[in-house]
Amino acid sequence: MASKKAILVLEGGAFFIGQSIGFDGEAQGEIVFNTSMSGYQEILTDPSYKGQIVTMTYPLIGNYGCNLEDVESLHPWVEGFVIKELASLPSNWRKEESLSDYLKRNKIVGIQGIDTRKLTKIIRTGGAQRALISTKNHDIKALIRRVKKTPSIVGLDLVKEVTTSKAYRWREGIYNWSKGYSAKKRFKYFVVAYDFGIKRNILRNLVSNNVDVLVVPAQTSWKEIMKMKPDGVLLSNGPGDPAPVDYAIDNIQNLIGKIPIFGICLGHQLLGLALGGKTFKLKFGHRGANHPVKNLETGSIEITCQNHGFAVDIDSLEGLAKLTHLNLNDMTSEGLSLKDKFLYSVQYHPESSPGPRDSRYLFQDFIHMMEDFRGK
């Protein structure tokens, strides 16, 4: 059966004609690229991609299919999905359905058969921009006019669209290939995790480090958090621009110094703003599982998993916090700390999934920080 025609247009006027691999319809959002070779299902279900159309730079995607275990949230959050070629015969002992069927079932519009190298070069040169994928309308000029009217991701509070509506307990640990996900019942620590778009593997890593985790909505007040008497607070990853998430910034400001705080990705940016720093939009962002980061305290180099389009301005935090990690591709901030206030954060994803496990020590550092706070 012949695949249905699909068209991708960018606000700058570029367009690509390919074939539909997902839901029949249209998708709009900021187009970005991810350099990971695998992990597409984790990428699709990462809430940090809300508002974005994701392009995979690796040429063959979908070769091991999809399953119900390798997800980072309840469902995919990407607005659209762009690849060079869809694997025609996916095969893996854990496969439950093809990538195409997964996209269709979750109503994600996708396109294949385009030059993703050219598309990535356009994004790298001109920056991330608004885009639209359509399988229904093939009038390129009309689509370009429409995409120019799409709201910019700058200034939007996307956290409200991905956060949980009510608090819940998480008891599932990290994956064991022979047993699946483990479940724990006894814990040594209690942590409240702000859900700004949290990934499940963050929660799994906490549980595997003897942490009882309560996930709460992004708008939960700091006073409510303190009444729970947790050992620590985790600020999760999430989508979009941190600046408009003012309610979170205010709550973090009131928690600083009162309780140990660990921030990841958007949580890092929000902590930076709460400390008095500034953030800015990167030209095309960092997305992939192979980004080198230097730990300035140990001198070691970590290969990291990343997904963000904004960054903390290093200079704006001078005298306010210590820079702990540095991105070796563009020298942007990848971590900060204030030991006397019992807080630290990183811009990248130590939970991996997908990606290397070089940075999982950070969860143990969180444990040590909570122990030190107990004993102060």
C-alpha cells in the first residue's frame, strides 16, 4: 500500500515533501533536532518536548519497535515526528508494536523520506523555528502563511499543560532486564518532587536510592511542601521557557535554605532564576545522548543526555551561586550549587533513558546532601 503524502514547512520558507508515518492530520510547533541513535520512544514520551516537532538525525528509526515499558510518561508529548527512514521490519524480543502503529494510536503526525541532513543544517544555521506538518493540505504557500501565525514558544508557560493534576506516590525502581521494574516498600528518605514535566526514570532512580517519592503538581505552594516535612525537594525537567513559570520561581525562592534542593533541566533553570540569575534562549538547543560536559569540581568529563532550548546565563549568577558543570560544545552552564544553602542542579539528564549513565552519581549526591542537612 502506498504511503500518504506529507509536507513539512518552516516559517523561513523551506519545505520538504515526504510520506506520512503516523496520524493523518496536522501538527504545529517549534522544530528541533535530536542526535540520539536510539531511544526514540523515550524521546516521544518526554514531556519536555511539549510544543515541539522533533527531527531525528540518525537515518534509520523504528528498527526495534515500541513497547509499554520504555515510556517516560503516560503518552507521547511531541507535536510531530520527523525521520529520514522508517524501519520496515522492526524486530526485538520486547517489541509490542511498530513505531508507525504507535504514532497512529497516539495521534502523532509523522513524516519520513525527507533529507534530514539538510533540515538539520537549516536549524543549526537559522535556529529553531516554527514548523508545520500536514498530510491533508498540500498547498505549500498556504501552509507557510499559516505557520508564521503559530505562537512562539518564548513566553509560553507549557508546564501547566504537562504537570500532574493531583499528587501521587511513586514506588517503582530502575529496570532489570531479567525481572523488569522493581518495586520497593521500605525507604530511608522522603522526597517531594515538583512535576514540571517529570520523567519516570528520575523517579525510578530516586526509589532505587531508598527514596519514598511524592510527586506534586507544579503549582503546589512551598508552605504545603514544608508541612509534609520531606528530607528534600526535587525540581524536575519540563518544557519550554522557564521565565513565565513565575509561581514555581516564587515557591523555590521560599524553599531555598529551608530544605535540600536538587534541580534537573528546567528545574536547573528555575533554580537559577530563583537565585536571581537570568536565562536565555539557545539558537538551536541541546538535544541528544552524546553531549560532553566537564565537571569543574572533579575535572572529569561526562557524556550526557540533554533536551533543552534555554540556558542559565553564567555571568548573571556571579556571586550568587557556584558554576559546577560546563558544556564543552558551547561553554554554557550545565550545573550550579550553593553548599551552604544545600542546593545544586544540573542542566542535563542524569537519569539517562535514553543515554549514558555517567551522571547517575548525582542521585547519590542528593542522598549525601540530605544526610548532611539532617546532621547540621
